[in-house]
Amino acid sequence: MDYTNQKNPQNYSQMEDLKTLDLEESVSETIMRDLKMIAYKLKYVLIPKEQEDNGKELRNWDLWGPLIFCLALAMTLSFKADSTTNSSKSDVFAIIFVLIWVGAFVVTLNAQLLGGKVSFFQSVCLLGYCVFPINIEAIIIAFVGSYLPFVVKLIPVIICFAWSAYSSVGFMASLVPPHKKKLAVYPVFLFYLFLSWFSLIV
Amino acid sequence: MLDNLNQDVSILQPSLQMTDSQVQNRIRQMKMEDPDEQTCYQKFCNLFTIEYYREYFDVTTELVIAKVVNAFNPFSGTFFDIGGGIPELYGPFWILNTLIFTIALSVNIIKYMQLQPGEHFEYQFEIVPFLAIFMYLKTLIVPMIYRVALKCVSQDRLTLLHCFTIYGYSAVVMIPISLLNSIPNPAIQWMLLVYVLFAQTSFLTSNFNQELKYLPKEKKYMIVGLVAVVQITIMILYKFYFFSSFNYQQLGLVKKRMNTHILQHILGAN
């Protein structure tokens, strides 16, 4: 995990002390530290004004954030799926889970093949964090969707899709050479479009 | 010797030039043929590195857009002149994925429009794995058939990758047509599919024709006939499996526990 919250150890004995401190602290402290890190990264990724150093914070990638958002989205959508339709709840969960991870993998691979020089997991981490607006939209639609006509449901979907796409496009476009930017951005757009559409119709 | 590489190749094949990354790949291959310079990793694992495939993604935005616009024009026959006729895999791959998404979307829209007033809309999602597998297999196998046919008439300028490229771009016409296919009128749907058949076949044949100009007539007609037959088969499959209006219960055949219910429905409907 990331030790930037704690003091840097000066020598080996202090590192040992930190390790035992880590084991001795309560579980809630450990979890809160990780949650705070996820929240910090989330604000950093989704609110572009917070980025003062042009995306260098993203070098400390972690996959906990994407996992939490992926699981939350899959659980929200499978909770809403009836058992009487052709796709049961477990199908929807599996589809969303596989789609997010395989989709992030394919989009990152595409950016690398086009000549981008970014670490693989950095990009997966970013794409996972940008799934958060789709999460919000899925929760909105799950709770109030049955009372609203289709056109009203489209409004949060479009807003959240635009938010996700806009936050990740800035990063993805900076990875590849200038004449290939749109080529790297289009798969990201397709990825979030598919996720938004899926959360709309379930 | 390596400096004259690009010139030597361009003398042999005047219409097909090499990009920088292709030249570098060729230089690397020539270095690697020297057994002292090859490491074990380079000998066997080259297929698994990303650099090996980077050559096929060496495109710019303008190039891709130009090729897509050209693919909408069935008669121009200039597809292989764009960008020097370099084969690439970016276009075919992402056009394929867009097409899968579009067809899944339009199948759901068709189903939505056929709802009776009291029914609740159930989206059809099992179609997507089948659709994806069908599309990927089609895009893998059909260019191989074309390449084999071209080899039979001893045409060696179009490699397998050229066939992949042109076949992938020919699928672009299907994307707006499948969105329009959700209009409930059956006459319009048939007309749209006939248009796609015609457009794709003439795009492929007019581009192969450029390369086939010097062959005797029988061989030319053989290639054209092969292209047309393959396209007709695929269009028939599209119409009767994906866009047909009475097939939606049958699509649930993939789920085991719905099997008896579905079989009864089919027997009842027939």
C-alpha cells in the first residue's frame, strides 16, 4: 500500500517500527486510510481542476478503486434485473464485471499499440476510476427509474456518460502522438457508451 | 545494404510503399536472421511482444477517416491507393466492435417497437455473445478465403493482411444501415439489406478489380462470383437470424433451463 501519509523511515529499524505499527493499528484505521486514498484519487481524476501537476499523481496507480466501482455497478444492475427476464441476475453481474475489466484491457492495449508509452496498469486504473459517474447514474435509475418516462431517464445518462468520457479523454489523449489522438480516444468513448446504454436498459 | 532497403523494395512493388516502422521491422528481421545476434527470447517469443504488432497499427486519424469515407463509395476502386496501400488492423478491429454494438442496439430497438401495450420490455442480451462470435469468425475466415482464391489465380500483390484490411473496412456500410433497420416496416428492412449486399459486393470487387486487371476473364469472374456468394450468405444470415421479427423467443435457446419452454413455443408457433 501507499505509505505517503506516514513519515519516511530513515533507517532499517524505523522501517521495522512502521511495520509493527501497521500490524498493531486497528482494522478500521487501515480501511479508512485506503478509503481516503481512493477518495483522493477519485476527486483527482473526476474533477479536472484539482490536477495541478498534469496527471503525475496517477503514477501511483492502484486497482482497489476500480474494483470497488466495478463491483458496485455490477451489484446495482443485477439487483435491478428481474429473475423473470431472459438474463438472470448472475448473468448481468458477470457481464458487467467481465466487460469492465476486459474493456479496460482492450482499450489500454489499443493505446499502447498506437504508440503510447504509458504503463499498462496506470491506464486501467484511470479507466476504472472514471466508471464512477456511470455508477451514480445506475443508482439513480435503479431507485427512481420506474417512475420516470424514458426521455427523463436519458438526461442523467447523457450527463454521466459525458462526464466519464471527458475525464478519461484528457488523460488518454496525452498518451499518444498528436496525429493519433482521436484514434486512441474513440475506443474509450465506445466503452463508456456501452456501459451507459447497458445501465439504461437494465 | 540496409540503407538501400527502401529503394530496393520500392523497385519491386511500385504501388506499395513501406512506412518507417515497416522498414525498421524489416531491418530487425534481417538482423535477427543472423544467428549470432538472436537471443532465445527473440527467436520464439517475438510473437508475444507488442512491438511486433505495432507495425499494423501505424495509422493516423486522417488516414482512417479517409479510408472509411472511401468505403462508403462502392465504385471508386481506389481503396488501396490511400496511404500507399499499407495494411493495418486498427480500422477493421474497431469497426467490427462498433458494428457488434450497433447490431445489438438495433435488435433491442426492434424488440421494443414490437411490444404489445401491456407488456414490460425485456431486453435481449443473449444475442451479444453469439453475435460477437459470429462477427469475429466471419472477419477471420472470409479474408482467408479471399486470399486463397487470389493465390489460386496467382496474384501475389495483395497479402492476407490487405484482405483483412479491405474486408474490415467494407463492413462500415453496415453500421448506419443496421441502425436504420430498426424501422418497423419490413419492405424498408429488405431494401436496406439488399442495398448493403450490393454496396459491399461492389466495393470489394471494384477494389480487387484494380489489382486483377491483367488476368483473363474467367479468373476475374471467378473472384467476383466468390465475393458475391460469400456476401449473399452472410446477408441471409443477418436477415433471418438477427433482424427477423419472429425469432426472438428462439434466441433464448442458449439458456438450458428455458429450453423446454422455448421448444414448446417453437412447436406451438410452427
